[in-house]
Amino acid sequence: MPAKSKAQQMAAGAALAAKRGEKKKSELKGASKSMEKSMSEKELDKMASTNQKGKAQHKKS
């Protein structure tokens, strides 16, 4: 599933780094912390690799 905003894409990237052991899990906060726990590495990779062009900084509700 592609990211809906730049913020979501960045959070997925941080969660992916923690899942791969490149970053400490204790350093994660907020959305990236819950993403790391609930999503697989494959799902995180798809979301983190989403092109940012044309995406809003934050998704509006």
C-alpha cells in the first residue's frame, strides 16, 4: 500500500530501519513505533519507497 503523505512515508522509513536493525526500536515514536509492530518488512518497504512527488506533507481528514 503506498503512503498517502510525506509524513507517513517518512514514518514507514523509520520503522523499516528499526525492523532491519539499522536503528534502535527504542528511538521510534508515534506512528513509526506502531507501524514497526504491526506491519511486515515487505509492507513497510512498499510504503517507504513511495514517490513523494505530489504528496501533501500531512494527509487532511
